[in-house]
Amino acid sequence: MTGSTLLIVVLGAAGIILAAFLYLGREMRVRGRGALMALRLAALILLVLLLLNPALPGVDPAAAGPTGTTWFLIDGELSLLVPSEAGGSLWEEVVERAEALAADGTGLALATPGLQGPEGTDPATLRLRAPSHPPGNLREGILRLAEAGADSVVVVSTFRRSSEVIADLSRDVPVPLRLERVGSEVRNVGIGDLTLPPSVRAGEALEGQLSLFGENGGGPGDSVTVELRAGEESLQLLRAPFPAPGAEVSVPFSVDLPADTGFVRVSATAQLTGDVFPIDDERVRWIRVGEPEGGVIVLSLRPDWEPRYLLPVLEDVTGLEGEGFLAAGTGRFLQLGAEGEAGRVLDVDQVQERLMGARLLVLHGVDDAAPDWVEERARAHPAVIHLPQGPGGAELAGLQAAAPQEGAWTPDPELPPSPISPFLSGLSLAGLPPLSAVFPVDGEGGGVVLRARGTESGEGAALLLLREEEGVRRGVATGQGFWRWAAREGEARTAYRALWSGVAGWLLTAPAGVVGEEVRPVARVQPRGEPLRWEVPPGREGSVLTLFAGEAAGELEPSLADAVPALQTELRPGEGGVASLPVLDPGVYAFEVRSPDAGEDDPPASLGFVEVERWAPSLRRLPVEVPDSLLPASDGVERPAAAAGRPMRTHPVPYLLILVLLCAEWFGRRRVGLR
């Protein structure tokens, strides 16, 4: 008996004994008490059995296939599409070898991504398949085949992976293993990254950067041509040296875009004579060209982590585009992108112009020495979040504050009634990381929505206030260090998002603003081989999304009247308000979103384009060397026993029985007057 099994048995027995003691010693003596106790004990026993997971009669539905002496595990990744030395592709070579082995009784399986295990197959099915992306999980595939009874496993792959993956396979497998690499270095160049700002103004140059990787480039003078395009229009040809094997070349660029405003598809395509793998030649981004539509602007006058955490959260919860500007000296501001990357340096006039178009303004680090133009912009704006540095910053928000009191300040779990309390209810506020300081203020000038208490002094203080005067709204954070919540995973990060979601929602529902309510893709360019992710604002659950195969060029108002849908589904968001859709083939898709209660003649709530990128990093790594000899089973790694039947956890009946037993007990207790 293993240690974990013993622990489950001991805790399970303790829970059963405690339940029996409570029924026999503490509950009132009512009719049917013994039957109710039996229902409770039966449910607990079933729960313990589910944790122990014994085998039941039947066949495990997750088994990879029939057991066999040797299994041939194929890593069916896109790099198998490159030509082989014998002609054709490496994939065709692997399929022919698999057919020959299957004739001798070898089992065939394909490695799949994630933890779902390998996919058993046969020669006829394998012929109809094609390499795909992302790559399979080889270690999980080997472990699952060992569970299915394999005596040894042969793994065939191009092994364009890190050396650490090979080392893990060599020491962490329970069965003898042979690693067979197919293919070698080929002539190829690809674009690794394409970095662009999310938007540029009309008439401004587009400044960006791309990186190149490659192999088998030929002589020292070999070079690569990269074409930059906006839609169907060629913008510029860049020349770059051929990257050294295993290295990448960075290529900055500046290019003028067409004067048209709106979303523009910008692509970078590497051109190389003799390139054998076109899949990694093009990278794509969609950016907005023209005057920025009202969005979220974060202006920070002092170095701090808060802007980098707060900006992407506000973008997500409002559905608005965002920009950040960090003070970098007298009259200079560093642009902060939506993903936290630094951009170009702007002067005061440029920053003031951006602030004028903001729907939601965030002022961070304002103190007594703030420039006059910051005060002017703040007083004229209808929706501002203030995160002040000193009493002068609090006064700009209409509050009289004393000097900040440093120390550890823990949020008070008792929430005053406010528009923010529904967002924070149910969260363990007392367990959040403490804030670093607070400004003592008189809360009568505005509604206190969150309080804190000093861990050493025990004093109470306001952390956040909401103020409204003549339709102008202010959210004022009198505490410092909220970013500490966002830096922690789990409930702390959830609380950070919930807090600013509530504040932003309250600010933008003032007469001067409204929260962005469009259903939209998480990104206009989404990775190949992964589920499409869609942001669904509160109240828009159940909206019907329809995707149509589209073209990259054209207006962002697609005509979809006669198009055949590639996918139609209701959007049911999960955690964070994001809905996941099935994996789609690479390409550009036009989409329309209709409200759940919209009629057939009503116009769509939103239209646009989303793209599944064709690009995949299959040849970004060079092939690694693998051992030539058979690798024995690793010492100290226990081989999983082949399942003798169907594991209990895979059977639905125990779960149904537990629900029935608990419901029956609850109903019976109410009938006899027990709580």
C-alpha cells in the first residue's frame, strides 16, 4: 500500500467514524435516524472508493488500444512535411515504415498534445491523416502506452525540441525506449516574431521589429528578403543576413501605411530560394490605423508596477483599447503597450493629445509637483481613476488627505454597501496580500467602498472611494500597492480584476460614458491549433457567433448574406468571461455576433474579422541528437500496472449514486425536522 493510498484510507475512515458519531451522539432521536445515517455513510464510502479508484468489470475507455509487445509512437508534427532524401516527404516515409511494422504485430499510436494520452491508429487511418500542430506530448504518450501493457516503445520524430525534453525521456520512462530521429537540417528561413504597436495614427510611420531564424543557409553572403505588406499592398522590402544555425537575427523597420483608417492586416513574409517549409515564412498582425477611438489611458508620473498590471485588466474588463505613458524624465514619456512592452518615447504635447480622446483616464503617481496640464486634463475629464502619490494627488480628486502612513494594511472583509460590493462578495479579502501604505482621508466627501486595517496598529482606514459630482465620477485609491494582488495567482489576482472591473463599470456608466459591451475575439490573430478564445461581457452570454471563411483584404464590414457558415455557436463564457470555440483551420474568418433576443431582421450586434495564423514554429529549433542504442527502463520509475478492468473514476454510476444518496439524506432530514 502506497503512502497516498494509506492516507486516503485513514482520512476516509476518520470521516465515516465522525459522521456516525454525529448522528448517534449529537442529532435528536427522531424516527428514521438510522436510515439517514446509512445514506450519509454510503455516500462517504463511495467517495473514498472513487479516490482509491479500484478496477471495475469492463474496458477502460481511455485505453490507447490493444496491448502489444512493441508500440510505434509517432510524433506527427508539421516538421514531417519537409522533403526526405528518398523523395516525397518525411511523413510519407514514416507512414510506409509504420505499415511494415504493423504487419509484424507492432501497435501504432500518434502522440497528441496535452495530457489526453496517445491516439491508437492503424495503417489505413494513418494514410488519411496529416501532420498537425501543436506537437504531441511524447512523455505522456509513453506512460499511457506502458499502462496499456507495452513492453517497449519506439518513438519516431524529427526531434526539433529542446535537449531537456530528450533528457526527460531518457530518465523518466518505465519501459525500454528507442528514439529514432527522421530527417536532418534543411534549407529554410522563417520569421520568429513580429512586434507591432496595437495602433498608429494616420500619417505616422509604423515602427516595428521582426526576427529571423534559419538553417542550411549556404555561404557567408547568403541573405534573406522580407516583404512587408498592408492588406494586398506591398510596403517595403527588407534585406537581412541569413541567421546562423540556432541563432536569430533581429530586424527593426519603419514604414509608412496607407492613409485609410480602420483595422489593417500587416504581414511580413520571408523570401528565400529553395525554402522547403513555407509554413513559417509569414507572420501577421492586425493594427488600427487612424485617430484612436476613445479608450483607456494610463498616465504614470512615477516608477511603479501598478500601471503594467492595471492597463491590461482595464482593457479586458471594459473591452476598450488602452495605452500607457510612463514618465521618463522632464517632458518625456515612455509608451506602455497593452502587453507590457515598452514603445517609443513621446513628448508632452503628444501625451496631452492622447489624453483628450480617453474614455477612461487613470492618473497614477500624482503628487504636489504634478504639472499644471495634468490637473487641467483631470478636472475636465468625466471618468478618472486616481492613484495618488501624495496629498496633492488626493486633493486633485477632491479629497483632503494627510501624509501616507506606511506599513502593512490588510483589506477589511466587511464591505460597505456600494456599486463595488457585488464584484468582491464571496472573495476572502482578509487573506489578500497587505497594501504598503494608505492616505488618511475624511470619507464623508465620497462613498467608501473598501476599508483596511493596519496589521500592527489595528487602526482602520479607507482604501478606495467613489465620488460623483454633476455627472462627473471619480474612483480614488487611498491605498498603495494594489498590484501585489495581481502579482499573485489564484484568489488574489481574481480580487484585483474584480475590484477594477467594478470601478471601471461604475465610472463608465455615468452619463458621459458607457462600458464597452461588444463581444470580440481575445486577439484578432489567434495561434494555429488552439481553441479560438472570445471575450463575452456580462449580460451578453448566449450571444450567437457565426464565422465565415473570408479573405484577408477588404472592408471590416463584411457582406455575409449569401455566405456559408464555417461555424455557428452560442457563446458560453467560462473563467474570466472568455468562451472557447473549437479549433479551426488556418485562414481569415469574417464573423457576426447577434444578441440572444435579436430577431431575424435585426442587424448584427457586431461584425469583423478574426484570423487563425498559418504560422507554426516547427523548424525554429534545430534537430537534436538522440541516443543510438535502446534506452532501458529508468531505475526508480515504477511501471504503471496495466488496468485489469475499467477504473472506477471513469464510470458514471458512482457519481450518480453519490448525488442520489446526498439528496435523499437532505430530503429525509427536512421531513423529520432536522436541519
